[in-house]
Amino acid sequence: MFTSGTVEFFLIRRGEKAAVRVKDYGTSELRAFKHLNWMAVDPSWNVTAKFTPWDKPHKLTYDTVIPGLREDFSSPGYVTFTRNNVEYKLEPVEDDGELFYVFKDQTSGKTTYPAARYVYSKEPVNGQVQLDFNTATNPPCAFTNFATCPLPPPQNRLAVEVKAGELAYHLALGLLPALTSGARGCGYRFRRTR
């Protein structure tokens, strides 16, 4: 990392390509940023999910918003949970001692960010994980065009409205319809800020 005033430069790698990521903490967009918006906490969306490990090492491939760029990660297994007597399945990847899920649901492009949302859980204990969708967040691409993004694989596109977690920031700006017409960048590295 190199810093000059309010600007930071990071060397990143995407597949076999290297790039420089630039972050400017003095931009007018950041100064104009107001706040995030969240749905009311719904305890019913803090679900206990069954974890099923893969029998052998398993690769999960994400398409990204960069045409032709795909990224592979290690998936330890998948989780299933039931909502209104319907079973749903998600496949996470491992990320710094936690499980990381990239998903879409029936709120995507309506009240939540169109491309994806992210949620984490702790590693499984006794074959179960606690998956709290109230903590689901937008990827950084909800706020900038200058980032890459893992897109939800087919198995992580839920046919249910997950009315929990972060709302689309652009709703407040009146920009959401424009965002649903095509893919935009989505922030990456997965790790959320604590």
C-alpha cells in the first residue's frame, strides 16, 4: 500500500492479472454520504441451518462483473434451512475462519441491491451454523463502479424474499432502476470492516 494525502493505492490480483486499486477518502461522494439503511430486525431470519460437508475438496466458481473473469474458492460444504415449510440451500466459501455467502433473493433489485448481498456465519458446530440474515450487507459495488465483484452462483439464488439486512443505498438516491439493467462492479475482498 502507498499513501499520498487522502489517496491510498493497493496492488491487487484478479486471476492472473494484477491491478492497482485507488481509494480517495477526500472525494465529494464520500463527503456527501449520509448513512446506510436497514430493514427492521426480524428474529425469524436468524436461522439455524444444517451444514453438510462435501465428501472431497470442492471448488466454488464465481462469475464476476468483469467479463471473462471467474474466481475459484474452496467450499467446505453447503447449508440448508427451512422457511414456511420450504427448504433452501446456500453454498459458502471459507473466509478467514468464517463461512461467507454471496446470495440473491426475491428482494434483489426491488428493495435490496440487485447484484448480490453478503452474509457471514461462524464455522459449523455439531453440524449446524447460525445464519443471521439481519446482518446481510451490500457489497462495496453498491457504492462505486470501480471494483470487482463475485456474483451469486445459481445455487445461491433464493426463491424467497429475505426481508432482513441492508437495503439498497441507491433507493434513497432514486438510482435503483438504472442499476437493475446490467451488472456493475462489486467490492471485493470479502472481509467486512469490524
